[in-house]
Amino acid sequence: MKPHVKRLAAVFLALSTSITMADENDWTKSLWGENDEIGAANLMSADLTKEAAGLVKEGKVYSLGLILDSNVPAFPPPFHERDDPTAWSSQ
């Protein structure tokens, strides 16, 4: 397994298992107090973010939004029926 895949797997495991570390009788209680709003994201640190950024090999931007204006039908066709999905992108 490639080193970056191992690191990503370790990060995923750390974030996903942190939820199970809560009290087994009440998994809804946050480890970070009752006012916690970000849960396992509390485990993210500057060092972990820097390490994750180092895994990036090339920069790509993907538009995840859908342009809504007078030229776009209210219910556009599904992606698999479009000739060119990038035609719906604003970029």
C-alpha cells in the first residue's frame, strides 16, 4: 500500500473511531462537552492539516454547485443524460 494511502486511512480511522470512544451507553454525548458542535473535527490540528496538504499532487477545481438562472430549467436532466456535464459549470 502506498504511504499516502496509509496516512489517509489512519486519519479516517482516527476520525471515525473517535465517535465510538464516547460513553458506550450514550454515544450522543460529545467527548468535548455538551456545547460541542464539530465533533471529531476537534481532532484536526495544524500539523495534520499540513501533512494532508502535502499529499496533494496536482490542483484541480470541481464545481459542486448548479447554476440557477433564467436560462437553466428548474429540473435539469440527470448528469448521466447530459452530453457535457461541464457545460453546467460556472467556470
